[in-house]
Amino acid sequence: MCGGGHGYLYKENHWFYYKRQSGIPADGVPQGKVKGGYAVKKIAIGGGQGFWGDSPDAAIHMIRKGDIQYMACDFLAELTLSIMAKQQLKDPSKGYAPDFVTRILKEAGKEAWEKRIKICTNAGGMNIQGCVDAIKGFATEQHMKGYKIGYVTGDDIKDKIPQLLKDGWTFPNFDYDGDFTQILDKIYNCNAYIGHEGVEEAITAARMWW
């Protein structure tokens, strides 16, 4: 649930987006029901991918056949980020999940755009800009116009480690004893969990709800 007079409700196996009415119609909520001052829109979210290397078939099928408004594709685990970071060290153009573009978007991306299905993914991994550029390249090839790409950065804090150590952060290991400074030269990546706020802001800024 979000503040500011709008947010989400989960009821009867469906997510609902609501917007508070304060004398102003809740624009963009077609066929919504108004209860207690809230305009409610029923939406369906497809879970299309569970990990990097998962089959894209489910995502493609739901875009083509499912009555969905949103598609979520999860590519990452902590180990996956380290693998991507190692790839990027060898080739700066790598570090993201290219099969999001070469498999899912190639097969059903334009259809999703035509149906106004919004896709949310973390396929950018360690090279978010590279992934964004690849998506733009696909859209250009498909002669797509009017699309919007929102993305969130800030989780990669590897370059901030020296200052964080000076500020007193110790980075304790929960599995065994040891000094974090002893492995500094072996670190491929250091990523922080930064919450949902950036994703919400990106989607809201792009007005992707409607």
C-alpha cells in the first residue's frame, strides 16, 4: 500500500490499484468501482520468469494468450549478480540478461506494447544502462514509438566500500568469523537491497499505470 492517496489492495487473489477521490475524478480508472471514496481498478499480473536461465515460454504465452495488464520477469539472485559482474569485468558491454531482449522481447515484446502490457524486470543486473540500450535497439528495429522505459539505479555500492569502512561499517559475515578487509581484493560486486520506492517512482513518473 502506498501513501499520498493511492496504492494497492490485495483481495480475493487480485491486486487492486486505488486512487483517493477528493472532488477530482480518478482519471484513467475505466470501469472502476467507487467505494468509500476510492476508485478501484482490477488488474492481472503475470509471473513470467523465476531466474536467469528459466524458460521464457510462460511469459510469451501469457503476453499472447493471457488477459494481463502487467508482466513481471525475475532474473536475479545474489549469485547471479556476481556472475554478471564477472562477465562485465571481461566485457564492459555484458553484465545483464541479454535473453530478456533476445528471447522474450523478440518473441512477444511488440505484441506486449500493442496490448499496452507493462513489463517489470530486473534483467539489467550489473549493467542496467546496457540493458536499456538493448531494449531501445529492439524497439527501434520494430519501429515502435511512444514507449517508455523506467529504470532504477543505486544498488551497486562497490565503489563506496572504502568510504563506508572509514565511516565505521564492518560488513560482518553471518556464516562464519572473519575480517571483511581480508577479502576486499576478491569482491566482484557489492549490491544493496534498496526497497520498492525507486520502482514505484519510475513507474509513476512514466504514468505507466494507464
